[in-house]
Amino acid sequence: MKCPRCESTSYRKNGRRNEKQNYLCKNCGKQFLEPAFPHSLESDLLANSNGHSKISMAKETELSLVKNLLEEKVTGKSLDSFSFILAEELLQTILSPDWLESDMFSQLILKIQQKNEVKHQLGTGISLLLLDAENLKLDINSELFLASVCQYPLQVKMAFANWRNPSIGKQDIELYNRGYQLVHVPEGKNSADAKMIAFGACILRSYPTVKEILVCSSDGILIHLCNELQNQGLIVYWVRRQGQTLHINNRNSGKITDYSLAMATEVPSLEKVVDTIQDLIKTEQESINARLDSLVAVATLFQERCEINIKENPKKTEVEKIIPTLNNSFTESIQEEEEEKKEDSSVNTNGKTLDELLLKIIQDIQINSPKTKLSVSKLGSELRKITGESPNSIIKKLKLGSNLTKYLESSPTFTLKANGKEYEVTALLCE
């Protein structure tokens, strides 16, 4: 047995791995396992070589496997056994520590990784922009909008022009700072267009992962480039300028998108404009309804504050009816206040009359529902059903206080008992 690396016969035992004897070469330090075939077979194979050539360990293994398999009887079961043994021997060879640590295995893994990376790059896809800088100028906002139109990320940007032309100004510096590749063309009519067509015709050779191309120029001759790129299976956007508007024409789908250079925003289509107007109208209607609700609430508070009795629900009336009502009510309330200042009504008489009415309400409720606990709010609701006015308005009109609760607390005829957030009412004469 020899070392598989340096073929030295100087080695020693170095433990066991996978139930096999492990050896350590004293010459090169390589660790290896004992061969899978007997030592006598190795001697026979080396002897048959007549000393003229050396048989590698891998070939010796294959010869041993073939020799053992040929000695078996060729039957149905022997064929199955042959396949099983062959597979087992191949797995043992591939999964052996020597094979996993070999340079050949490392190279195989590296090739697989490289193929996977290339496959992933081909499946990702990018977008590419070709700009005729002599014909069209793109600012950063326009460029970002064009990138948003594409489905794939815009990774390559190229600008074609005669950069010595003084009319170009400092476009080369600006475009270069924004990541453009600057392609110089000699002076001449349509030189930039011709260079764009020549470059675009073989674009897949330089950028095999490109999926979409933006052809930015208003020159009609570039329609030939757009057609050629479409024939190569690419999505082509032809970007042209008319006044302060950029027209982005998807040559594959026919969809046209407009971009306003002055407003730095997309020009919406008619359908989008109609939808926007409808949304604005709906929002305005909701705002008007909310303001009407607020106005109704203010009118209700004003009615109670000025002791006005409006039997009709203000919420169901129109705004034109509410405002005159408020004006008339305000005038009437001022007149009533002036009259009340002149009048010297008897507070005791009013209080006695109100007590008699409240006592009658309490007695009726006790007769119909003896076990019902009467609260201040319930008593006020019953009083409102009879009089048609709010209890607080009645109390204020009779000058008996500010609200019903305070009047009941001050009256010797009634007692109040707190029950949570409510007050229970009982009449002393009814007990």
C-alpha cells in the first residue's frame, strides 16, 4: 500500500474512520484509509503492469469491482446485485473523506456555483437607457420617473453626443456625476443617432441580462432602432419631447404615458381625471354633511339656551330654513328677556305649580310600574312629553334655577339619591 499523494510506502496507523483503518504518511503528512480491496489483488494488478506503467488507485478500484462482478452468475438477481453494488461503490468513493478533501471536489463545487450565479443573473433582468444628449435633455426628476415606468431596475445609462460641441455646455459633467457612460461621436449630422443604432443592434452581446430599453430621442430615424430591439425580444420605450411634455411610448403594448417637465409630475389620463374629480366631490359632500351636523348641534344648543321651542327637527330642514329661524328666535329671545326684566313674576307660585305637575308624573309612574326606580333623566323625559319643552328651559323660564337636577335638590318636596352617574327621585308626599 502506498500514499495516494506522494506514493511513499513510509506510513503509520493513525486511528480508525468509518470502521476503516486510517494511516498517516510520514513523508508528506497525508491521511488516507486502507484500500477497499485486498493487498494480494493490489500486488497482482501492479505485477501485471510489468513495471512499464503505474496503475492509479482509482483504476485499481474499478478493475477490482469489475473483476468481482464478472465472476457472478448472470441472472435476474445478479443484475440487480450488480446495480446495487455499483451504486454502493460509487457512493463510497464520492463520499469518502479523501474525495471530499481533494482539489477535484473543490473545483467541481466552484464550477457549480459559477453556473448558478450566471443563471441567476440571466433570470434577474435589468433596464438600460440610451440618450441622445444632442437632441434631448433629461433632469434628475425625469430620469427617476422613467425608471419608475420600467419593470426592471435601471442599472445602465449611456449618453451619446459630440462632447466638444460648445452647445452641449456642461452636460457631460452633470451626466457623468449621475452615473452615465459618455460615448463621444465626431461632428456630423445624425452622428449620435447612428452610433446609438449601431450600439443598440448588438446590445445583448454586451448586456445579456437586459430586458427593457429606453430610447430617448425625438429623431424619427431611431424608429429603426426601436423595431430592431423589439425583434430581439426586448421591451422598448421610445421617449420623445414635445414642448414641456415627455411622451413615453411603450412600443410593445402601445401604452403612452405623459410627463410634465414644468410640473415635474405625470400627466393623468382622462379616466384618472374623472376619478380624481369624483373623489373630490365625494370628499366635499362628506365635509358638507359634517358641517351640517355641526350646524344642527349649534342650533339645538341655541334653542335650549334661548328657551326656543322648535317642534320640527332642525336636522331634517334645509340650511335656508335654519338660518332665518335662528335670526327670528334670537330676536324673540331678546324681546322675552326685556319683558322678563320688567315683569315681577312670583317664584313661589311657579314652583308650586311645577311641583304639582312633577308629583302627578311620579304618581302615574308608580301606579303603572311600582318597582321602577325613577331617575332624573326619566322624569325630565316625561315632563318634556307633556309640555313639549325641555325641563331645563322650563326651570329657567320660571326662574327656579339653571336645570332640573338643581331644582329637585333645592325643593323640600323631593329627595335625590345618587346611583352611579344617575340620581333617583322620590317624592316625600308619595312615600
